[in-house]
Amino acid sequence: MNFNLIQEHYNYIFDSIYNLVIEDLLAFVNNDPACNGNLDLVLNSYRSFKCIVLYRIANCIYYSNNIDSYNKLILARMISEYAKVQTGIEIHPAAKIGKQFVIDHGIGTVIGETCEIGEQCYLLQGVILGSKGISANEAGKRHPTLGNNVEIGAFSRILGPITIGNNVKISPHTVLTSDIPSNSKVIIQNELQILKERNCINSISITNIKYDGELLLSIYGENLKDTSIEVLDKDFNSINYIEYNVLMMKNDIIKIKFKTTNKSLLKEIKNIFLLKIFNQYNNEVILANCIAMKLMFKDIIT
């Protein structure tokens, strides 16, 4: 590693990243109970924090106007690769990450080149912020954008140029390829991937979804009585060419019969639709990516 070049621009790098590193350190201390508020413990033993410091240096060099383009790109990538070997975490130096950033544990975490991450975000190990493709991806924006105060559980994969809003919590082992609105929580129950608002009273709970064939869907859970239903596309816009009749609505079950008035339009969305279930308390659940709905989507367009 060309330490001479780093030393040559030491004052510039130090001044650029000092406040960010301090805020990252304080975020670790305040949010990770395992460090017991001990600054020295984090500074001297947390490799995940070391990776963030090295990212801050590499990012500063990458976007610097004081270092020639050839040297800064090579040096930034060298620092990034060094950090990956030392910590098991890979952060592309071009990624843009706000202050008070924490990666807890961290092994296997990957943050791609065009990622944009807001302030006060917290990632656990094995999180992939990647692109949808494997090889020969198109240049340009291909990685996720995270808002402020986003928490991502271990081994989750957030793929593509999607947007995760502010104040979102994503449970472990989640796979997301569509936008998530602010003030939401994404959880997995069995094969279900469910999006619901955080910290709500009279909460709607979904425990299972079953496709009964002939475009009949059964939804099981709690607090389902006196709810309303809306059909959405992947961008959370209403779809008015899918009609449905609610055949049964009890506290623990809803049975819905669907039909479409325009199959060609439905085929064009190229993505299974979403179901929004909400009640008078402004409590809502959005159902996405479950097997039952995929089966029904296949039937409804044939």
C-alpha cells in the first residue's frame, strides 16, 4: 500500500474524516450493548469499526480533488481490499455513507459501489447491498439507497437500485427487490414476507396465506375483522383493473375472490401485485412475495 501518498495528504484526509469517525465511534458505543459504553474497547478490538474507519479514508481519497485520478482510484481500492482481508467486510470506496454508521459483527457484509446510505444506519453481519444481476451489469445506479435510521438484520439481501425509506427495520434473512416506504418494518413469517408499520396498537398480524385455487385467497391472522383491502403494484400504487369480492371477514381469517378486467395490463407490471390490509386505526400490513400470491398471480394472467 502506498503509505507515502497517504502521508503526503494526511492533513487533508484527517480533517475530512475526523468528525465522521468520531460520530461513528459514538454510534457504536451508544448502540452496541456488548461494548458496555467503552470507547477504548471499540477502538482497540472492534474490527468492524476498523473497517468503517478504513472506508472513510478510502472514500475521502476516492472523491478527493487533491490527488490525481489514477493514483486515487488505485489507492482507494487498495485500502478497500486491505479492509476486506482484515475484517471480512467489503465496502466499495465510492459508496456514500452518512454519519453514525455501524456494522455490528460484520463478517460477509458487502456494500456496492453505487450504494447510498443515510445517517444513523445499523447493519448486522452478512448483509448484502448489491445489484440484481451477477455478471455484466449495466453501469450506473444499480445498488440500493437507504434512508436515515435504517436497521438491517443479519444475512439480509437488498438488491437493485431500490429505495428503503427512513426509520425502516428489516428482519434477518430478508430478500428485498422492491422499494420500502418510510416508517415500516419488514418481517418474515414462514415463507411470508410482510411489511407493516412499526409500534402500532391494535396491530394487524398475518400468520399464514393460502391459495385455495380458482383465484380464491385465504389470509389468516389476528385483528382482521373490519379491515379494508387495496391491491397495489410494486411501486405501491393502486391497481384498479384487479377486482375482488370479500367472501368472509372474521377476526382470524379473510377469504377473497379475485378477477381481472385487463390481463394484458397485469402482464405488463412484470411483478406480483401487493395486498394492503388496513383498519380504522391507520394500522396496515402489506403482503408481498409470498408463495400463495405468486401462485394466484400465475393463474390470474392465464
